[in-house]
Amino acid sequence: MSCSYVLAGHTEIVLCLDTCVSSSGRKLIVSGSKDSSVRLWDCDRRCCIGVGIGHMGAVAAVAFSKRERKFFVSGSSDRTLKVWSLDDTSDGAEEPASLKAKAVVAAHDKDINSIAISPNDGLVCSGSQDRTACVWKLPDLVSVVVLRGHKRGIWSVEFSPVDKCVITASGDKTVKIWSIPDGSCLRTFEGHTSSVLRASFLTRGTQFVSCGADGLVKLWAVRTNECIATYDQHEDKVLNSSWFLLLSCCFNKTVMCCW
């Protein structure tokens, strides 16, 4: 668990990141910061290869495309979504390239907290403090559907790996699953005692894991709306959860997730 190297360049707090292996085989990291910029990093060269400037507020969410790995999307407190191309970056450049936004949309009425890209790269979903999640068609950011029903801001969004639906986690203590074709709420899951900060599908969309400000990690069955297990070893809010975090809680209760 030692630090291999440090990537320095942002001038403010780093709020989000995502990773991928590009179509050319490069191991990439994208990061978003309170300095209103996004930065693209080459893991092998251990340097910044691209900087994206244009947001007017903190960048709180970034996500790489899943299939082509040729673009990424960012969401900001300026309430906009931007699609950034990776075409302007090169392997041998000495200075970071200036990344260009391919598309921009005023997506929400309040800060954007989370974004997710669908498995086929056709859609992006954004979750906001305005209590809505919006689904947009890529690459032009054309509106597809607005998901309304949460009573407080949405902290996490994610596409199902197999079905045409989206899962959202909210400050209203609930998790909801939504149909993309008609925007209807298919399921509501209640059980957390405080804001739910993350929900993530596992086992091909038949289950999901959630975590929240109540310090709990919960495993749910989608079809039955049942909470299968609750893990309460954390002493403070749990900011992120995934299948790996779930395994660490199940198999060794002394091992906790690192932030």
C-alpha cells in the first residue's frame, strides 16, 4: 500500500477521478478539481498530458467512455456537462495538450454531484443537488429523460450493466431504480438512516451495494427490495462502495476501505 508516485498539477482540492486503458493501450487517469479544470494523466509516463479549462466552478464528477475510450465527460458546480475529446493528446508531447470540449449543455438548476456513462457509450446520466437525474444522448448531449422523485439532492448515479435502467442514491435516505425509456421509478429502497452517498450494481444487476452518511454499507436484492446484509464497522460516513468494498467487509472485518 505504499505510494508509487505523485501526480501534481491541480492548484486546488481534487474532487473526483476515473481510470481507463485507452484504445491505443495507454493507462489513463482523468481528474477534476476545485480549480475548475480537468486533467488527463498518463500512468506510464507519470505526467499530465492534457488540461481542460472551461468550467466556471468546481469539477465534482468525471467519467471515461466505456467502449471506445476516446472521450470523457465532466460535471461541475456550474451546472454544466462537458464532453472532452482525447484526440488532441499524443504519446510524445512534452507539454500538456489543451483539451477541447466537443459538447456542452446546461444540465441542471444546481450543482452536479455525479455522472455515469452507459456500457455502450450511447448515454450519460447526471445527478444533481436539484433532486433530479438527467439522461443525455452522447456525444451531443441531447436530453433523453429527466428522472424526478427524490426529495433531496442526488449523490450517485449508475447504469445497470444489463438492463435499460439507472440507479440513484439520494440525500433523502433512499435508493431508486428508474426505467430509461419512460422515466418511471421501478423500485425504491429504504433502510438507511441518513443520506445515501453511493449505490453500485453487482452480480449482473441483480443486486447492488449502498453506503451512506450513517456509516452503513448495505447489500440489496433488486427483485425483492430486500436488504440482504448490513455492515456497520465504519465509525463515520462511507463515501464510496463497490463489490470490492463489500468483499473486504464480508471476509475480513478488520480491513476497511482506504480513501
